[in-house]
Amino acid sequence: MQWETVIGLEVHVQLATRSKIFSGASTAFGAEPNTQACAVDLGLPGTLPVLNEQAVAMAVQFGLAVHSDIAEVSVFDRKNYFYADLPKGYQTSQMYHPIVGPGEVEITLDDDTTKRIRIHHAHLEEDAGKSLHEDFLGMTGIDLNRAGTPLLEIVSEPDMRSAKEAVAYLKAIHAIVTYLGISDGNMAEGSMRCDVNVSVRPKGQEAFGTRAEIKNVNSFRFVERAIAFEVERQIELIEDGGTVVQETRLFDPERDETRSMRTKEEANDYRYFPCPDLLPVVLDEAYLDHLRSQLPELPADKRERFQSELGLSAYDASVLSASREMAEFFEEVHHVCGDAKQAANWVQGELSGALNRENLSITNSPISARQLGELLSRVMDDTINGKAAKQVFQALWNGQGENADEIIETKGLKQVTDTGAIEAMIDQVIAESPAQVAQYRDAEPDKRGKMIGYFVGQVMKASRGTANPQQVNGVLKAKLDALL
Amino acid sequence: MHDKTLTQLAASLKSGEFSSRELTAHYLQKIEKTDGKLNSFITVTGEQALDQAEAADKARAGGGDTGILTGIPLALKDIFCTRDVKTSCGSKMLDNFIAPYNATVVEKLSAAGTISLGKTNMDEFAMGSSNENSHFGPVKNPWDLKAVPGGSSGGSAAAVAAGLVPAAMGTDTGGSIRQPAAFCGITGLKPTYGRVSRYGMIAYASSLDQAGPMARSAEDCAHLMNVIAGHDVRDSTSVARGVPDYTETLNAPLSGLKIGLPKEYFGDGLAPEVEKAVRDAVKMYESLGATVREVSLPHTHYAIPAYYVIAPAEASSNLSRFDGVRFGHRCKEPIDLMDLYKRSRAEGFGEEVKRRILIGTHTLSEGFFDAYYTKAQKVRRLIRQDFLDAFEEVDVLMGPAAPTPAFDLGAKKDPVSMYLQDIYTIAVNLAGIPGISVPAGFAGGRPIGLQILGTHFAEAQLLNVAHQYQQATDWHLQLPAIAEENA
């Protein structure tokens, strides 16, 4: 039988506010345990939440970016359950009236086709603390630094039909939130996590199959692998005469499998009700207009502009607009050197290669966009040739100079364009290569073009790479042909 | 000194008749000698109080801009968090809890120069109408030690009535200021929901809880309201609205005042002697120039059922934080997390608290939520509308604060008969309006309270109406015999 996979994602995005969603404590990552938890975060008796306006603005910005209806009135609810890292015994969330209503995101697939994925809603909530099960001799340590960190939970419709689509969707969300600057999108630090709902159904069938929810998957790669495993598990189960049960599963990246965590019967009754400590959030048109006017250029617009205005290929435009950091880097390089094609080639080629080799992100690039742009300017004004440019790049990467000009100067990489000097070097090479000259002379005229490469190489070597290759080529040909 | 009202004491401090230190020492001595019989305090902070009193005297001596309450001793219901002083909320659960911060009300009172003598007894987590639900034992009514003082702010009411402190802070979720004020013969104001910050007040039912003053007179309450009322950025439900000087309008004449008597407040279950005292008070108002008419609050009989859905629902969630993990009671040798939760909470909470957590957990459960919680919220809106409609016709409503005078300790064994105590007070919290209870007579030596209700933010009017009555009567100035013992 032919099976179709149906996937929906719940993406939790940590919002990049300086303080927590309901308290003034800092949200900075990596502090000593429990040093960033104030009385409110600890759920001390008598404390009350006060909504962080910035978190609201960020949620609205996201909603506007995915063309959602923004709720005029949204309400915080309490989700009640007991857990050691949940200080108040409830999580403040938005169950019944979320701030961001239905919207949609366009994803680009490998074959450059696009697809629209609908967003059901997105709501604001507070994160819980962390339970640390290691290092406490059979006991559990609680770190409440994360408790109260603002999250935007973005819930998609079950519109994805493959792991690839799910990853493309997740990447699109990642690009949008990082472009907006509402999250650092750092998946390794948990700034973006997702729950994956997966089901399968016979191709052509309209009704959805029973779904399993895979909790807390925290990388693009894991999303792909978790779905792949889960789809196979469900199909096998059904084909062997079994039925899929609705349950929550965990993905184990070490074993590359998902495991049952709890079934529907064991699920908590969260007893949601409106939080009486917080007023409904009421937003007016003027506020939305204000935020709308401040939206930055978003990934889809940028990709379009890179193609239409800068003349980049669809592929280049897509790669360079995939992340805000990449796009900003590229645009700065382009701005400095003035040539989009050259900038695109270097950012995607030499720079990306070097970053990948050393496992660095573009924000940690040892070479700044300005430095790279200046380097490319020197190529374009013929100060250096392409080969020297790579040397300069390497030197900048290694921190051997402040800028391209300094390195060109100290390394003497300036292209030699003085005809007299070049002629002198050529004469010397010809004089020292009688055998090659003889071969050249005796060769069929149409073979000579290839043979000239040897002489060019020798001249470049003699000039330590600084001679202008086109110039060398021209002069050599004239001189050799004169010997015929 | 202890027979004076807070307003009189403030004048004496100002004139230099006695110092705050003398006054504070006097009250501490009275507490020391009398409170063994009443049990109105859980914690007395004598040393700290004397230090504060000396500081207040210095501030006064230094001249400058000292508030009129500088040096006045007060007591705080043990529901208000106080830095460095235990805040138990009447519970074993918090018998070891010391908050690292002050409630906003505490901060404001302290900034106004008042002195805290300590923390008063209360029904555990403010759940009760007799102060018999305290981990620290019941409080006795100063007028009759066989009687309850009312609850949940029973300790505050008893301490003020017995002359152990000139005034105290209470909280009112369903009548917890007004009913004990009535039972103990003092004046207690529950402000409009949102008028006073709830920050640092341990939550029972967040949408109903409100702090207010309990004192000998309406004038005393006005002075205290001037200090505690106002918006607080730390409490989103506190209202950003100007605060009047509540003392300024105390003497406005009552001619033309339109009084409504809700017919539902004079029906079955109302003790005849209470009804008589209330109707006598109303007659007194007529003599002061007010007109009286009967009005109806048709949804009154739904108030108790609605309250006992909404309040326990919120409480079940509010009290989840008492889990033995970060503060409060923790059971010995827990074997795992679930065991820690179960035993810490089973040991730490009293019976009534557990009952309300169970009720609330049930009413919020899947399948029951709409039938209980959603419906109760609809009823709540109808009750509020009843009041708003009534205030279209009249300026204030009057009726009894409680159906009977204080009952005997141990008299109400089943929870529902206890819940019915709050029949005249609970709707007020559901509607969010202010209410005040003023002494209006006695029956069998036990005080009777007249309840006056106004529309949202009508505290100044309520205080004015109460004050004018107190200018014409002296019920509020009477003291129980115990107040004169050891005097």
C-alpha cells in the first residue's frame, strides 16, 4: 500500500527579551543555577506577575510577518500541573484566546518549488525551569533560571507531507524569527524547540490517521530523523495488523528512535482557566500599525529582491537570504565592493567553506564583511589577481593584518602591470627554457595555445604570483610567435 | 490610651501628649497581658516595634513633613508578607516561612511612619468565617470569650476590639473584613477590587481578594485608606485611578442621600435582633435627611454557590505552589517527588483548605469546567449587574453584615452552615464593589454590624455615610470589659 505522511509542528521560540515574561529577572543564558530567578520566578507566596510589553510586541511582530490575524483581545490562562521545575504549580499560557490567530508561511523545497503551510495560531507562555538529573547522587537538582522566560508557541496546521517539508518549515520559521530579531534561534541552547505531530494514512484517504507527538526535538537534523523513524514505525505497525495509539513519544538521538513517554489515558488534565492575576491584553489598530511600520525586510522579500535587483540566481538568492546573519553579511560585502555576483561567489565559496571547516557560524567569522568587501574591491580594480586574493583572504582569516591593503602591502602581492618589468621576466624565462621554446616552435599551431601555459606558469612563479596573468599571456604570445 | 481612636491618638502624638514609644509600649503590654485569652496574634514583634516607635518620635521631633499617622501602632493580618518576620497565613504549611520582601500595603504603611506590633491570627489561607480554621488555634471574641470573632480576619478584629491595637489590616475575599468587624463591634472597610494592591498578600482567590482597614471608626479607616489605596505597578489588577483624600468628605451632609434596602437581605435566616438593629440604623439615617426605598438584587441567592465554585477554583491553583520544594512545610524523608507532594501537602494543609482545593480541582476538571466554572462566571456577571442596576436608583445599599451576631465557638459543625454566614457579604466580592461594616447595636452582649455598600470606587462616600452615623451614635466607641482589664 502507498502511505502518506501527515505532519504538524508546534515550535517553541524563546523570545529575546532582556527580562522575563512576568518578572524583571534577566533572561541571559548560561548563568550559575538559580541566580536569575527572582521572588516572582520562584513562585513565592504573594508575588504577582506583570506582563512584559516587549514579549507582546514580539509576538505581534511574528503574527504580522506570517500574515496572521492579531487578536484584539487575548487572555492568559493557567495550565495546572505539578512538577518540581514548575514553581507555581501552573504554567501561564494562552489556551482559549491566543494573541496570534491563523496565518501562513511559504516554504521553499529542494526543487525550488514553494508551498504554503498554514499556521493555526501562536500563543505566549512562560518557560519552566530545568530539572538536572546528573551530578546529584540519585537526586534531582532544580535550576529556575529559565523559569519565566518568554516563549512563543507557534502551532501549524497538519500541512506537511514529508520530513523534508517539516524541516523546510522549521527553517522558514527560524529565518522569520531571526530576521525579526525576536529570537536568537539558537537551537543548541534551546531557544527553539519543537514538538512534532506525525501520522500516516493510505494515499488518497481523507481522514487523518492517529497521531503520535514527539516532544522536544531540538535540531533540524533530529526533526528529520525523528520523523523518518516514526513514519516507518507507524507504517510497520499498521501493516503488521496493529494500530497506532495516540501518545507522547521522545526522540533519542543516540539510538535514532522514538520511545513512548505517556499515552492519552495517562495524559494530565491541565484544568485550564483564565489567570486572575493578569488583565486581558487589548491591542488597538494604531499599535498594530506602528509595529507593522517597523517590520524589517523578511526572508521571502529579500530573496525576491536579490534576484530582481541584484541579478542573482534563484539558488544564490535563496542561500544568501536563508538567515538574517548571512543576508546581512552578504549585503555588507556587496555594499563595500559594489559587485553582487562577486560578493555572492565569495560569501558562498571561500568564506562558507572556511567557516564550515572550522565549524563557525557567520556571526563568528574571523573576517568581517567590510574586510571581505575591501578585499574584493582590490580584485576588481586589478590591484591584485584572484590567486593573490586567496592569499589575502587566508591572511585576514588568520588575523595577520587589519585590512586587505595592509596585507597586500606587507606581502608584496600587488599585481605587477609594468610592461617593462613583465617583458624582462618573460625574456628571462624564454632564455632559460630553450627546450620548451623549441617544442613550441615545432608544434602544430593549434596545439601552441596549450603549450603557452608552461611559460605563463614560470613567469607567474618568477613574479611570486603578482604579475597580471592576462598581461603575461599577451606579451608571451607575441614574443614566442616572434621566434617562429 | 487604648480607648482612643486612631484619629485621636494621632492628634495626641502630634500635640506631644505622649510619645510613640510610650504608646507602643502600652499596647505591647496590653497584648502581653490580655492576648493569652484571645489568641489574636500569631507573632508579636515587640522589639522591632519599639525601635520603629523611637524612630517615629525622632522624625516628629525633627519637624519637617511627617505624615499624621507617624508613630501609630498597627497590626497586620498574617497574610501580608513581611520581610524578616514570619508570614504563616494561619497555616502549618508556612509556619517556617519568612518572606524576603514586604507586601506593598506593608511598605506603604511603613513609609507613612506607622509601627507594626505584629501579625494577627486568621483562618488558614483566609478560608473560614469563624477563625476556627487556624493552625495556631481559634481566636476568642473580646465581647464574649465563648463566641467566635468571625473570620477570616478574626485576629485583626479581636485585637482592635480588645484595645490591643488601634487598627489592623485585614483582607476580604467573601466577607473576611466585614463579618469579623461586625462580630467584634468595630469598623471594617472592604475597598473596591483593584483599589489596594494585592502584591505580597498571599492569594486565596485572586479575583476576589482585597485588603482593607479594620479600626474603631470610619474616620480611622479613612486615614488608613489614604495610605494604602492606589495603583501598584507590581499588581496588574490594581487600578490606575486617582486616590481622593478620604478624610475630606467625611463631613458632607447626608440630606438627599438615597438609601436602598435590598429585600433579599431581609428574608429567611436573618435573626430578628439583627434586623431590628439594622432597621433602627436606617431610621437614624432618615433623621439625618436620607430617603429610603426597597430595591431588589434578584440573583442574591446564587452568590454563595457561584462563590464556592470560583473561589475554590482559583484557590486550588493558587495553593499549588505549596509543594514542599522551595519553601514551607516539607514532609520527612520523601521517597520520591510524588511522595514529597502528597505528604507535604497532606501534613501542611488543614481540613478546610483541603476541602476547597478538592472542590476547586473538581470544578476545573475536563468535563466539569463549563458546568461549574463557566456558569459561575455568568452568574457573577448577573450579580454585578444587579448591583449596577440598583445603584442607578439609589446611592448606597444598607443591610446586615451577617445574619446573626457572633455564634459560639464550635457551634457550626458542617461546612455549608458556615458558608451561609457570608450570605450578605459574598456577592459584594463577586461584584467587586466596596462595602463597610459599622457597629449598630448589640444582642445578648454581642455586637451587630450594619453593612453599607456603594458602587465601584465609592469608598469616600461609604466612609462619609458611616462617619455621619458614628457622629450620631456611639456604638463604635463601646469597649468590651476585657479592654479595661489590666488597663
